[in-house]
Amino acid sequence: MTLTGETTDNVALMPPKRPATPSTPKSTPKAQPKSTQKPGPTVLPSAPRPAAAPPPAVPEEQPAAGEVAPGGASQDLTPVVGENLRRLRTQRGLSLERLAKASGVSRAMLGQVELGQSTPTINVLWKIARALGVPFSTLITHRGAGTTHVLRANTAKRLTSADGRFVSRALFPFDAPRNVELYELRLAPGTTEDAEPHPPGTVENLVLSQGAVEITIVDEEHSLAAGDAILFEADVVHSYRNAGTVEAVLYLVMTYAEKVT
């Protein structure tokens, strides 16, 4: 029996309890405020732009209808006319545009004539000569020299209308100054050829070799039969009309007030 107040060796003494250390509360991360900004549109990578289409080709300007002579015209006149036209136009300080307005011949036709690419009709040559203030033959004159000339029929210089129904053949050389020129004119039946006024003082002397024609000078009309002749001042509007049923053949002597060079 153990008495109160007694100690014993076999009684183990319990160590005093340490006071509990208060635990540090773990910090809780603050919640981030939600953004009120609305998300922008999604930007997609832009597709490559297609290559720009080439500008439409500008059609090349072409001569007006009726300005180019048909195939029967003398092609050897083409370079001669082109050289003379360029020389005369340059001497007068005219551009192709200004000459086109003055003559009523398209700029495209004038350019092709100067380049030797087109042979103009006889009516176009009249218009150009009038605008330049020179006789018609100045444009078809080959500038050369010589005394004796044989003009072969198969190599003659011929100018035609747009439809080929009026043909003019020069019966003289073009390489010397002159006041007088000789032409052979041929008109198909029913054909009318309107001529521009020539330089002041120009006189025409016509003789009809074959057929029947009517010559109109401004408002005067004269009928000619084979063998008839007529002389008139040609610095006014005039025309030739074949009133018969066969080809008309005329010979024309043209006299200028000043020498053609």
C-alpha cells in the first residue's frame, strides 16, 4: 500500500507540457479582379492582294475611211510623198495635229504617209497640198536632175480615188522647176471626182479623148463630148463627172502662176 505523500522510484515523473505554439495562418492569395474590357475582334492574317491587271491596250489610231489608196496606186510614190510631206511640214513648223486640223486629213494618215507606210488617195493629196499652200505636184516630185526622160507606161506614177474609179497619171518628170504639168485622167462610168481649189492663178486646160463628161466649176456646168476641150481658172471648187456608159479619158494641162519646185 502506498501512503499519501510518499514517493517511489518506480513512478515516472511526466515532463511538463509545453504551451502550444499558435500556428500561423496560411496567406490566401487575393483574387484578381476580373477585367471588364471586352476582347477585340480576332485579327486574321491578310490574304495577299492579287496582282493589278494591266491597263487595257489603247487601239492604234488608224487612217479614216477613204484616205488610203487601193492597191492599184503607184507604190513608188509612197516614199517620195512621205519625204516631201515631212520636209514641207517641218519647214512650216507644223505638228501633225495642226496639219491634220488644217487639211481635214486624219493625224494617223499623215503619220503613215510620212513613214512611207500608206499611199494617200488623190483627194487626200489635194487636201494636204492646199493646207501647205503648195501645188499638188510638189508632194509627188522626186528632187533630182536630168534633161531627157522617157516615161514608160508600165512604170508611170498613178494616183487613184478611194474606190479606184478615178485614176490620174502624170505625163511629166518631177525633177525640175516648172509652171506647166500634163496629166492623163480616167473616170469609170457614173463616177464623179470632186477637186479642191488649186493655188491662186492656177489654170486647167482639158481635152476629152474618149467618152462624155460634165465639168462643174462652182455652179457652172459644161458638157463635153470626145474631142471637146475646156479652159478655166481652177483656184475654185470644181468637179469632173463621167456622164456616159464607157470609161472617159481626158488630158489635162495644168498651168501655175508660180513655178513648182
